[in-house]
Amino acid sequence: MPVEPLPRFTTDRQHLPPAQRRRLTRSSSTLCPGLRTGLFRPGLRIKGLRVAPGI
């Protein structure tokens, strides 16, 4: 499944300072392969809720 950025995302990215744009590019290179395959590296998985008062 191809993942394409929405126009709003592209516009917002263009307004980021260069350092933040580089950081976003590095983060995206970690996340995007998982979006394509549905398989995420262990550090990106959502942990289950164990026990919390009131739940």
C-alpha cells in the first residue's frame, strides 16, 4: 500500500526550520517502512495497558 503525504503535511514540512526538517526525515525513514508493510520495529509498537486505577 503506497503511502503519500497529504498536501497539508507537505506545506507544514516546508515551513519547518532546517534542523527540524532533518529530524523529521530521519524519523520518517524509521516509520514509513512499517506503514507500507504493517510490521513495525519493536521500539515503535504500542504497549498494552496493564493495570490502572479506575479502568
